[in-house]
Amino acid sequence: MNGGSITAARRSPRRRGTVFGHRDFRLLWIGETTSSLGANISRLTAPIIAVGTLRADTFTVSVLAAMGWLPWLVIGLPAGAWVDRLARRPLMIVCNLVSASVLLTVPVAVLAGALTIGHLLVVTVLTGTATVFFQTAYQVYLPSVVNAADFPAANSALQGSESVTRIAGPSLAGLLTQVAGAVTGLVADAASFLVSTACLVFNRAEDRPSGDADRTRALRREISEGLRFVAADPYLRVLTVFGATSNLVLTGQSTILIVFLTREMNLGPATVGLLVSGTSVGGALGAAGAGFLARRLGTARALLFAELGAAPFALLTPMAGRGAGLLCVLVGGAGVGAGIVIGNVLKNSFRQTYTPRHLQGRVLVTMQFLNYGTIPLGTVLSGVLGTTLGLRPTLWVTAAGLVLASLVLLTGPIRRHRDLPTSEAHHGQ
């Protein structure tokens, strides 16, 4: 994917002055928004199935959550090199179809009376593997759909819609669970993959593998290029370490939260869904305000403001109680979510403009390998702590860990600049 492979979509004139004036971006956005809604329905229904139907304990629920992220550790690095070699759109279509097919095996097993925790674990691993390839290809594909100047707006739109689906998804999941059973949520997720596939089929934006990459080179050498680039760059290195440490504790807290609300607070699926949805309001506000903060403060300062300012909100969640005490969950989750989404918008736009085009896939997956690779450890660790210390003490440990993790951003060059650089050649400015 070099500078010479300019697609027709990127040459097409803009309309209405926004990224939504691009037909191919609209299709990508519709597909991703629908798929994200399905994923957020599954995010709540899968642990509810494990806890309510299969009577899984806290540790088993944490292992189930970890299995979805384990593929990033196993195949994450080679996936980046493969994505740089392959056409992204066909690869994403295949990933969607695989995920939909695998998810539909769960309701079939329920009808046959044969659903087990082992089955759910296998489904989680397979869909997680497809996600590794899809997410890597999708973020590398985006620069072929919109111009570089539109990256912040495109990322804000995608992050904003994802935040909205985090609001709607759990609420819909809770409603579906109470009305039609939890497995209905997995059927909805499978259907969302089919909608995403249709949008990709009709998308005209095409990119090709990097023209300057020697396909005869060993895969190991290509992987090492991405690793060396991230390790040697002061900006990407700090962002990667921060992402890894914050994900370690953040996902641990989110895994325990559903069990905490269900068992310790004795809340029903619909109420849990509404609470989880409410915490996602902050993400929607963050997506809407990311551009304003970047213009007002500068991209580097806005990143620090968002991440450092949001982390202390995590300390509210362990204070939750019955009745009005549930507001601690809402306010704490919303504050953390706002910071995460603002940070994601700024970090994604920075990486897409800063990284050489032929290294996009490998740099992205190197960062995600470390960022997402800590998630299985965090979920299992939270399960162990939740079993030994209790659910509320574990929420306190993970909340304090998130505050400490945010301090990693102060160890690099970001704190010295108003704006993040736009290319590797400018990183010293």
C-alpha cells in the first residue's frame, strides 16, 4: 500500500464538506456501526449465558473473556505482515462470514440441548481470531477511503458511532435476554456481520499490497521491521506501553463489573444493560469533543488532558451501592469512557499520518499485539483476584491501577509538545 496506489475514492471530489460526503466512507461507517452494535450486544449476552444458563463461576467468566483476546498474542504479529501482503477488502469480507457462521453454532447447540462452556470458549477463540485480521485490515483500509486531512474527522465519526452502539447494545442485549433469551443476542451479532459484509461488497475503494515489499522475504523479517519501528520511535513506544498497561487493568475491571452487578448487587439483565449503556455516554461525548479539544489545546496536550483527567473517574466504580449509589457506576464509567475515546481518536489519526504507508499493517499490529496482548492476562488476573479477594476489592485494585497507568504518558516526549508530529521525520520538533 504505497503512495502510488491512489484509489478512485480518494480522487473523488468531496461533497457537503464532511467525510460523509464520500460514498465509500458512508458504506464503511454503516457497516462498522452495525457490526459494533452486534458486538456490544454479544459483549453482555455472552457472560450472561455463562453465568445464568451454564452457572459459570467468576474465574470461568474471566477465562471466557480472555479467550476473545488470546489470538492477539498467538497470531497478532504475523497477521500484520499478512495484511500488508493481502488485499484488505476481500480479507475483511471473509472474516465477517467466518464470524457469522461460528456465532450461529451457539443457538443451534442450545436448540439441541448441547451448549457447554467449552463450546462458548471455542466460539470466542474463533471469532477473536477473525477479529485480529479484520481489525488490522480495517484500520489499514481506512486511509484508502478518505484523504489524510480527513483522518481526524473519519476517526471521530467511527469512534462516535462505536460509543453510541456501546450505549444501545447493552440495553438491547438486556431487553433481548429478558424477552427472547440471551442467545438471541448472538444471532443479532451474526446478522450484523452480514450487514457489514454487504457494505464491503458494494464499497468501491480498493487498496493493494505494498508495491515495494519483496514477497520472497521471510515473514519473520517483515514482522521484525514493525517491531523495530515501534521500539525505536519515542512516540509510538510510549503510546504502546501506555495502551498495554491501561488495558491490563481496564479490561479487568470491565470483566468483573458485570459479575459484580449481577451477583453482589442482585440486578437483572435489563438493569445491568441500562447501567453498562449509561457508562458509554461518556464515549459518545468524547468522540464529539475530540476535534474541539485538539484544535483548542493541540493534539499532544489534548491527549494528555483526556487520559490523565479521565483515569481518576475509575475510582468511583468501587464506591457503588444500591439505589442512588449506582450513580457511581454511571459517572465513573462515563468519565473513563470519554477519556478513552478522545485518546483513541487522537492516537489513531496520529498513527495513520505518522507511519509510512508500507508499514501501516505491521506497525498497527505490533502496537495492538502489546496493547491487546495484556487483556487476556488482565481478565484472568481479575478473575483470580475476584475469587480470592472479592469483587469490590478487585474493582479498587483495577481502578488504582488505571490511575497509575496513565502516568506512563508523562515518560515520553508527548508532554513537551503542543501537537503530535505528522511524520517520523518531524518527531524531533
